[in-house]
Amino acid sequence: MNASTGASLERLQRDMRLLKAYALVLTVALLALGLVAVRSPSSQSVLDVERINIVDPTGVTRVVIANAERFPLPKLDGREYPRAVQPAGLVFYDAKGDELGGIAITDAEMGKISALAFDYPNYDAMGMVTRVSADGSDAMAGFLINSRPPAGLDVIEASRVVERRIGIHNRNEDAEIVLADPQGRDRIRLVADAAGDARIEVLDAEGNVTFRAPGAAKD
């Protein structure tokens, strides 16, 4: 090995050591930058948006999360229907894009309403709801189950025939379980009122109490 060859090997070894040193410094710098990004409050661990659409592989929307201004209208068979109020929340859809239910949070002049609902193909099937009036004087929390409308009806038509069949609610500390007939008429009531009194009532189709326990029905 001549002198020039030895010098070349020494330069190559020196360059390799410098390259390793640069690689180590770069790795440490990237790790430090990653840690800072994770801990930074401006990192993408927080996402501020007005609406998120989650779609399936065919492009059909299956879930929507939105504020009140961007909350979608009810959609069934490709047709949109108006809402009585404009909530913020989350909506579920089936494979055709028809609404199946969701979570709605409403803060309106009438008060605060929160609901979790699941639907029949053409109307609300069941839901949990809380409602507090604007002045706080009236409050209710409950669970409702509706009758099932005929399959051929649209939402507007179904709303005219659907009846509440089962209701469980606490309104201003009057707790009730109500069972209704297919026409929506209350037929059985279990009550534990705000005064602590409890009773069971059976009603006829005209709403007259035919049986009460404890105590007999009054005329």
C-alpha cells in the first residue's frame, strides 16, 4: 500500500465517521421535533371543523357529525324533509343513504332538548330525550317507543298514523310508565308522583279509570 492509498483510506474513514455523526444528529433532531409536535397545542390531535361526512367505499354517506348550521335535513328515499328545530349532533344512515337515527342537541328559545333516536324505515321508532324549559321551571327525561307505520308511507304520511305505545318518563319528579293501545290511548299507568304517592291505573278506551290500586276508581 503506497502513501496516497493510505491517505485516501484515512479520508474515507474520516468521511464515514462524519456521515454517521450527521445521521445521529439528524435522527435526534427529528425525534425532538416529533415530541414537540405531539405536545404542541396546535398539533393535529385537535381538529376544528363544522361538519364531517363519513362515507362507505361506494361514496354513500353513512355518518355525519355537524354543528347546527351544517346539520343535514332528514333524508328518506332520496327526499329531504324539514326539521322542526335545527340541532347539532350526529346522524346515522343505511346503505341507501336513508337516515336511521342519531343524536341531536338543541339549544333554542324554547329551552334545551337532547335526544338519541333510532328509526323505522320511514319514521322514528324509539328514543331517549331530555327537555328543560328556558326558565328551568319544567324538565322531563324519558324513553319512548312508537308504533310502526305501514312501509309504503312517506315521513309526512307516517307522522299522521304513528302513535306512542310505551312511555317511561320523569317530569318534574312525577315518574310514570304508560302503555297505550294501537290508537295511542293510554290504557295502563304506573305512577310514583312528586309527593311520594304510588298507584296503578287501568283505563278504558274513553280514558276512564276502571281500576286503581290502591283505592277504587272514582266517578
